[in-house]
Amino acid sequence: MPRRHLHVTGAAEAPLRAALRALRTELGIPDAFPPAVLAEAEAASKNPRLPADDATDLPFFTIDPPGATDLDQAMHLTRRADGGYRVHYAIADVAAFVAPGGAIDAEAHRRVLTLYFPDGKVPLHPPALSEGVASLLPDQTVPALLWRIDLDAEGRRVATDVRRALVRSRARLDYAAVQQQIDDGTAEEPLTLLREIGKLREALEEERGGISLNVPEQEIVEAAGSFTLHYRAPLPSDAWNAQISLLTGMAAADVMTAAGTGVLRTLPTAPDGAVARLRRSAKALGVDWPHHVSYADVVRHLDPRNPRHAAFLQDCTTLLRGAGYTVFTDGNLPTPAIHAAVADEYTHCTAPLRRLVDRYTGELCTAAVAGREPPEWVTEALAALPDEMAAGSRRANEVERESVDIVEAALLQGRVGDLFDAYVVDVKEQEPTIGAVHLDDPAVVARIAGGTDELPLGRWLRVRLTQADPGSAKVQFAPA
């Protein structure tokens, strides 16, 4: 089944919470941090490693979902005298608080990623750090890795620098507020430049054959003491913000490849069979895909608010399977070295509060730009990082998949036997009577089985709910 994004608003009901607690136990998810970790975090929060450079004069701002407190990135955008742009991108300096080989470090290697459940998150680092002194919260002076990336008038990168510096964010914004200010003309220049630079970077992405999937999220919303699910289509501001992160990840990859040691995020080109399957899916869903048009060009012009396009975008996430982390040393670059969706060399470096590998790529880049050898604790950990990240990603994907299944089952509990209209969005090639359906209301993507006829991929189908129990039975439909 296609991988689904999940965003949560408000609290959920008791049966859902009970099922999610059981899921945590079943998957062996870490609970509270050990006392030694909390004690080390408390001590580190009072005595971080502070940089000599001070960049608190730059009025940074952050863009995150409403209510987020683990803020990894802040930006400041300006126009250069030659018609180009300067991007200052501050990344939380986790290494300023985490001692190599200490209790926090060991626990981070055990957790690998922050895990997101509908009723809360399981953080990578103690909240005293990740939601406190290390977070780029407004009006808080914090140590950061400060990227300075100069672009020409077309948005192409012409210069890159990264150093440690103290920074201070002035405003915490969310995507909807940013979009509203830009749309109604009240945005000041930093936000208008976000749109300007974002669009230029999107054009360059198209030029090099890259693609960003604007996949709708399933959003859980509390209302009148209950909850429901609906789809949230990404806003243009989501995409422009993502382009700044992608720009930084590509710059970091170039810094590391020039230095000869690093970690790349790689994704092989999709095999012909996978693309051929998507062509069949597009045809069934009524998505126009002429033979002379590339996959990237088709996806780039889809509207996630269109149910057929949304279903196809979900299916397109299957081409992202196979992404991983590849370490290289002594200038021996991997083959392939690029990320097929980015269509360039790329790395993860912008979310160190929530992703383990980013702390290491940040250290590698700051050392390379300063002309120093990377710290020994970094080089000693490199060999094990890809496997650690792969294991952590598998667990995060399982948490996401199982959480969505539980929420859908809780929402539909008590409606077994009811009829719904749905799109058939997936059909098993070897068992064409089994697949997945996409409901518009409620916003559910679930398994369908039990019929005798081949499922009509991409067509509307009247379906009957056959099971839904958040404690034991995932949602399943059958042809009505």
C-alpha cells in the first residue's frame, strides 16, 4: 500500500489511545529517557559549547506546523546587489549539547529518529534540549550551524559557507500564515523572497529532472468530543520552504564530496517495470501521461486537491523505495552517488534534533569548510550509520503505517456493513481481486479483498466495510 503522511490536530478518544499504547509496546518503542540521559541533558543545557561568532543581528524566522517546538531550521533571506540572493539557513547545533560517547549520544543511537504517533511523539533527544535550549525558538539565543548560500539571479548556487554561530529567531510562522500573508500582499520582503527563491529553485529542479511529490496528508481533527480524518493538500509555501532545505542538502553534499569524506542520501533510478506499473495506474485513474512525457513532468503538474491526482501521487511514493544512506571516504564516491528524485547529489543535514545522521553531516561540513579533519568521533561512527538509519527508518515507517491503520479503524468502528464510494488505487498483479481503495470521505486508504472479480484499477467502486477494530482488526473493505 502507498506510504501515507499523517498529521494530527487535537486529542483522540480513549479506545484509540489504548490501541496506540499497545502499539508502542508491541513495537518496543522507547518510553521515558533513562535518568542518566535526563541528568546529562540538564547539565548540558546549562553549559553548552558556545561558538565565538555572533549572528544574532540577523532577523531569522522559522516555518513549521502549528504548535511545533522542536525547531531545527530558521532562515533569513536577502537580495544581493548583483541581482542574486543570499540565503542564511541556521540549523540547530545538537553537537553543542551532546558529548560524544555520553549517555545522550548512546540513547540517540538507540532511537535514531523522532517517532510520530497520532497522540504524541517519541523524541530523539530529551525535550529539555530538543524542545528547549537547542531548539530555534523565537527570542532565544542558541548555537547553530549557520549556512550562507549565495545564489545568482536565476537561483543557481554560486558560493557556499557554513560555520558555527549564535543566532536568534524573531518569529515562529506556520505554512498557512505564510501563505496567507503572501497571497494577500501583506508579506514583508523575507517572505516574498521565499516565494521568489522557491519558484526559481523549482524551475531549476524541473530543468535537472528532479521531482518533489506534493502528497496530501491524512489529518486527524478533533471536533465536538470526537475525531475525523480528512486530506490536507500541501500549500505552495510548503514547497518553497522545502526548496530551501533541498538547496542546503545539495550544498552540503557538494562540500563533503569535495572534501572526500561524507554521507550521501542516495536513491537509484526506478526500474522500467516500476515506471510501467505507474503508467498503467495513471491510465486507470484518468491521469494524462503521453508517451513522450517523462514521469517527472507528469507529476509536477498534478493537483493534489483532485482526488484522482491525489490517489496517483500516493502511488508514486513507491518509486521512493530504495532510498538509503551511503558513506564514502578517501574520495571514493559511491555509484550511483545521486538521489534520483533530487536528480543531484544530496544529503540530510537540516533536521539534527529529529534525525541522527544530520549531526554527523553537519560536523563533516563545518570541518571541511574550515579546512580541518573531521572529529575522530565522527569518522569512527560513519561505517555503522547507514545500517542504523535503515533500521530506524523501518521502525518509523512501521509506526506511521500502523498508526494510520489504527486511526482509520477507530474512526470506522461501529460502521461495519456500511456502504461507501471509493477509488481503486492499487491492485495486486498476482492476485487482482486484492488491492487498496481510496475514500474521499472519510479520508481513508485501506485494503479491499473478498470479491471474485478483478478489481477495476482507477475506477469508482461501491464498497462495503467488512472489519474495523482499532484493537485487533485493521480496516478492510469488500466490493459491494
